[in-house]
Amino acid sequence: MRVVIAGGHGKIGLRLAALLAARGDVAVGVVRNPDHRADLEGAGATPVVLDLESASAVELADHLRDADAVVFAAGAGPGSGVTRKDTVDRAAAVLLADAAHLAGVRRYLLVSSTGVDDPPAEGTDEVWAAYLRAKKAAEDAITATDLQWTVLRPGRLTDDPGTNSVLLRPPPLDRGDVTRDDTAAVLIALLDTPGTAGRVLELREGTEDVLKAVAAVAR
């Protein structure tokens, strides 16, 4: 399997790339900073340096040829402002969908966020509110396409070691934590399970084996 990961240097992207490479798949990580090449190569991935905030869909599509799936795991990250929440968390996700369409790639996994269904409460930090709105707008755009999409909404992400035990359900689901390790493991299982296409799924730490949890939500 050849998988292109937008946000390849992110904490989830690197974990996903390492899991793919460990089992013999080809992971391609799209990054903006050329200094991140070595980290991707260390994880077993092939780096592609491309700025998703300025690239065209045609330029990105050139790097998606022969891919079996794309994963959007990018984000503007801590310290970014309202504008970049839109240009990365929304617009870059849409760009990846447009590029996938041009390249003939059907499978699309979107890493979103829990809490996007509810409008930000009054008094919410403006950057956090912009992040939630951008993630929801990205979801709306991707789910309106004819791609074989799956939306994954992890809870609060932690760097604790993975347990391979999760709670995976369609929304709504109570707030909770989940490790980045387990999130990457779920993404792998989703890629392997075409029956999860067309599903929006909430992810938390739990007690069910990852493979069993993904099989249970497949159509």
C-alpha cells in the first residue's frame, strides 16, 4: 500500500509513517520545512517538501500518483493564529481532496477533532474557536465529495504509550483522552478496512482491541 500523509512531520503523521513502513508499506510524508526530511526518513517514510498553503492542487496531485490512499494529519499547530487555522486546518484539507480527485486516489482519511459539532461557547479563546470552525468546515467539505472518506475525531491527544485498546463510535461521544500511538494504530486499521468509508468516528481511550473496534464500525 502506498499512502501519502499530509502533515507527515506531525506527531500523528510520524507515528503513522513508522507503522506503515514497519509492515512494508510505502509512506510518503508531505512537509513544508525541508529540515524535517531527516525525521521522516528516520521513520521509514519518503519526504516530499511542499507548502500546502501555497501549492496548487495540480502540484500536489503530482505527488499522489499511484497512491492507494491519502491521510490528512496536518495542522497549523501551537502558536498559530486565526488565519492559519483556516489556511491549514480547512483549506489544506480541501486542497488534498482536490488533488486526490485529480490523481485518481479514492481513499481519504481526515484527522479532525472532537467537539466540532457544537458551536464554540461564548468566551472561548478566539484561536481555539477558529480551530474548531476550521475542522468542521473541512469535514463538511470532505464529506460532500464522492471520495471514499473517513473522518476520525480523536479526543484530547496525549503522548502516553499506546495501549492498543480504544473506544471508537459514531458521534456523539463524551469527551476524553486518547494517545497518539493508538490514534495512528486506528488510522492503519481504517486504511485496511474499506467498509469504514463514509463514516464519522469519535476516538477515545477504551477497552476494545483496535482491530475489533474498527471492524465493529465498518459497514
